[in-house]
Amino acid sequence: MFYLGDHVFHLDRALIQTLMYLKLSWRDISKFSSRGPPGPFWSIRPARILLVAVFRHANRGDAGRGLWIVHAAHRLGWALMVWGYSLHGFLVNDRVKLLAYRIF
């Protein structure tokens, strides 16, 4: 993500740092893929406490610092791109998990 922001999109370092913070605030969604049975993430509903913890942490990070900074810089589109990037990575990781279950 740093490489893309710096060399491809030519963003300033402060914005890259903010976008990386947003990405890290959503890292907990990977817990939905790595837990449970050897099926896709939607095959079993996660416990309510896990849902609350993950989304509270992600929203606290976004609302607390990152989203405010990005919005203040009038760059909300970049934040949406980071969330899309995170969701795409999550879905790819879930497919890799399923492949690993088949292999092992």
C-alpha cells in the first residue's frame, strides 16, 4: 500500500500514513475468515461478542483518527478505496484458506 501511494499515486506522506492507519484499523476482519470450520467465512455465523469487538475496534479507529483526517483533507474517496482494498484482501484470503484446507 505504501508503494502504491508513493510511487503510483504520488500522494504526500501524511496522507499515505493516514491511509495505512485506516488499513490497520480494519485488519481484524481477517478473524472472520480464519476462525471456525473448513468452509467459507459465511458458512457459520460468528459469535455476537466477536462481531461487536471487531466492528467496535474498526469504527473507533476510523472515527477516532483516520476518517476524520481523511475527511478533513477532502479525500474521502481514498478512505473508500482502502476499505475496498481491505475487503478484497479478506475475500482473497478466505479463498486461500479454502484451498489450504483442500491441500492439507
